[in-house]
Amino acid sequence: MLDETTGASAPTPRCNWCSAPLPSENEVTCPSCGATLLEEGDASVPGLTAIDAEAILRNARAAKARPRSRLLGWISGDYDDGEATVAATPGSLAPPPADVRREMLRLEIEAQLANAQAEVEAMTADEAVEEGRSLAAAADTSDAGAVAIENNASNDAVADETASRAATVAAADERADEAPPA
């Protein structure tokens, strides 16, 4: 620690921006970087050094006009019981029409068929690996037999399921036709 009695000189003034030594403490601009060191004029900047009253009023008006989301209001406890709730239209919760249901069933059956085919291919590949054959040779030799057997079995299962679903759709269509309009 320096002893104060040794007569050490005062530290040289430095620029606040680039830390370059200044010739005097009363410099207006830094000779090295050109930064303004002593500003002349009004030192109050609204929002930075002074409170901006207009911004406070503007935010207060905007807060009243813009309501909170219902979830945030519920969490914070600020919810308005007087708000009108929008009721759903009568047809918005109805089941889809019969043609849409049929298309959905068709897509589901196609997906099941694709899954069955992928499963057959995976089983063929597993057999080829266990027997030490190449996957390309296994695919060529077993595609005709294994796929035909699996497709027949899966097609029968899919056909049975399709028939039962078609019967379900037909029954639903009959009930929809018999029901009085809402």
C-alpha cells in the first residue's frame, strides 16, 4: 500500500470510453476517440434520466383497452365475471358427414395395409440375417411367396375389419337420417 505521506501525484484523467489519458480534466471531447466527455445543454433524457409522463399515461390507457388472456387472468386472479362467453354454433360439435367418415376409414385401412407390408419386409430381413443371406437376395426370393401369404392373411383381416366398419358407418348414417334436425 502506498504511503500517503510520500507525496504521490494525483492520477491522470482518462477517457471514460477508450481509457486514453487526457491532457486535462476539463476536456469536452476525447482527443483519441472523439467521445463527448462533458455535455453541454439539457442532461435529462425522458425514459433514461427523467420519468416520461406521456409513456406512463399511454401504458395506462393501453392496459385498459387490452384485456389479459383468460388463462393469465385465472392464474393471477384478475378475471372479469361480466364478460360474455361465446357459445358454440349448433353444428360445430356434430360428427363429420358420412363421406368424410368413409374417407377416414379408407385412409386408416391403407395405413394398416402399409404397416402389414412393412412388417412382412422386416420379418424377411430378419430371416435373411439369421440364415446369413444378403438382404437383396432374400427380398427377391421371398417377396413372391411370403408377401403373397402375408397379404392374403392381412387382406382377409382388413376385409373383415372393413366390412364391420362399413356396417358401423351405415348404421350411423341411418341413425343420422332418422334423427330430427337440430
